[in-house]
Amino acid sequence: MKRFLERHVQAQAKAVLSKYKPTIVAVTGSVGKTSTRNAIAAVLGARFRVRSPEQNYNNEFGVPFTVLGVTSPGRSVFGWLKVLAKAQRLLWGMDPSYPNLLVLEYGADAPGDIARLCALAQPDVSVWTAVSPVHAANFESKEALAEEKAHIVRCVKPLGLAVLNADDTTVMQLKARAAAPVRTYGFSPSANVRGENERVWVRDDASFEAGERFAETRFDLVVDGGRTPVVLPELIGRPQASAALAAAAVGLHFGLSPEEIAARLAELKPQAGRMRPLPGIKGCLVLDDSYNAAPASVAAALTVLAKWPVAEGSRRIAALGTMAELGQYSESEHRMAGMQAAEAADVVIAVGEPARDLYRAAKEAASDENRVHWFGTSVEAGRWLDANVRPGDVVLIKGSQSARMEKAAKDILAEPMRAPELLVRQFGKWLND
């Protein structure tokens, strides 16, 4: 039945694309996909009727759902009938409100995934963010994973554009595979759309309260010798700046000026679970990065934490859950994260069985092994944090989806009743898992 529904909904989505002919911008990468596609959608919203997934719709079902403008019906028969009815309405009539531009996210859990999604919805513009060993368990090597991701630049329409991250050497090594002109972005001096003078402003305080602005990322957007200042309120660190640069590269392709792009980026809102600063109990600050984790994103988050100023007597705390689906790289990547965490944080908390490697490496690297802790679940970690955080502490919370680190974040929110709007996975089956 699942296979039948998959084929049927994909056929319906392909027919809708053929009829309405929207421009398609597709984003892939091991990290940063969602932040990048949201930034692109925000920038292009100035010129187009844009649709972008509201959830993590990046697979064989999620992409068609976005094309059709529906949410997943799960196991509901009535819900599936509504999905199919929506498709038929789009095909039988002409909906003048249908978007003329789709920003889609293409995920790769196994070989062939990107090719199948491109066959469904061939991109006019493709964006490749970065390569990291996430999902490597299903590939022979990191190089095989990179080859899979590279399909998105091989299948872009010849008169379109391939947008590549100049800061990722693996991405750039496969630049020659692009079937269309290439525009690069990043902080590398070689990038066509370049960021310079990146800095993060943070509130230097001994107690963080609800309603305050806690941080913003600032950088200069440099294009063809021109320089435009960009401010990203409540968006923290290089990954957010990198997503904004990718959006700028796409925006320029569609004729927006650097000034228009900067204005749209200034309106970007922080996303749940993606390095979002939230006020915590006892005047602590929660850096909620609990949506997911890969080696590159963990390293980036720890870099932010290491640079965050704390008041005297306050601490930087890194609560890190398991990084899933790393396959042969699991032990080495967890150990590397543990060593970096010991340098970046005053207290390190590892969560989950695979994160024991992180715990061991952090204990070896820490000046005081008593500041390194391990817990089996995020609930146990949250209870420890609830009992031990102090005013002015800055607490980074991050882990793969399976680690459920949002549970630890909820334990120390200053406004736990707002969890449904502030945190990820606060609905349906997630609340009972």
C-alpha cells in the first residue's frame, strides 16, 4: 500500500508541476538545508508567490506534499482522500493562487534518492550546502555520499544555475559536474557571493530574561566589489550567515539587488531547534539547537558557544546528544566532538549510548573530569540541568532527532507553557515517545 500511495502521489505532483510550471529551487546538503531554503524563500518572497515546506518534507513523500500544498495524512484514510482530492482540484481547474516558485528540500538517506527527486521535480536552480558524514551508514563512504548529493547539480536545467558552497572543499571538488553555470557563495576569498567581517553580537549579561534580544549575526555582503551590511536578528553564527549568503546568491540570479536582499534577510525569524536563543530558568540562556546534529553542525555550534561571553561565576554548558546514522564514522566523530566540547565548555553533558565515545574523549581532554557527565536519556540530562544551572549560564543543547534533546531544553525553559511554539517536535506522536 505504501508503495502504491508513493507512486500515485508522485504522479499527481508531477502532473501539477507540468500544468503550472513553477520555477523550482532545490536545496540539498548534509547540514544547513532547512535554514538555507527558509532564507531563500524569505528573499524570493519579494518577487514571487513562494511555497516552501513548513516541515521537514524532503523525501519521496515530502516533496510531492509540498508541490501539492498539503500536510502528511499519516495513516488516516480520510487524510489520504483529502490529499488526492486536492491534487484533482489542481489538475481539473486552474488555481490562480498556485505558487510560481517552489523552494524544495532534497534529502538523501540512501543511494538514488536525489536522482529520484530530481526526476520528479527538476530544479531550475540547485543549491548544495555542505557534505558531512550524516546518513553515511547507508553509503560505502563519505565520498559516495558526496557523489549522491552531487546529482542535484548534474540534473539542474542547462539554462539554470548551480549554487555551491565555496567553503566546503568536497562540494567544490565536484563543481565540474554541474550541468549549468555555477555561482559560489561563502566566506572563502574565491566565492562569487562573499561574506566578510562576520561577527556575532551577544548580550553580555549575568541574567537573561524573556523579551530581551539576545544576539544577532552581522556581516558584509560583497558582490562584484560592492559591499552591503547584513544583520540577522536572533540568528547566531556562521551556519546562519552561510544560509543567508546562499539565499543572496539565488536572489541575485533572480534580479534582486544586494540592498533588497539585505532588507529581506533582516526579516528572517529564528527557527525552532536551530540555534535559537531562549530564556531559561534561573536567568540562564538556552541555545536550542535540538532539531538535529551532524559532525559539521556540532562543530559550528560549539564554536559559537566557545565565543559566547559569560559573566563571572557563570558557565558555558554543552549538552550533546548522539549523532545518528554515522556508520563507520560514529566513534571517531563522537570522539572529535567530545574533544572540542571539552575546550569550548565549562561543563559537558553527553546523552545516549553512542555518545559514550564523546563522553570518554571529553573526560580525557578536560582539565577537570568532574565537569563531564553522561546520561542515558535526554530526560535524565534535563533533570540534571534543572537542578544545576545558575544565573548567567549559557546552555547549548544539540543532538540528532533520535536523541530527543528538545526534552532537555523544555526542562529549563523560562516559559515552558510556550514549548509548542518555541521547540521542535511538540505535537502528535512525539509527545508520547
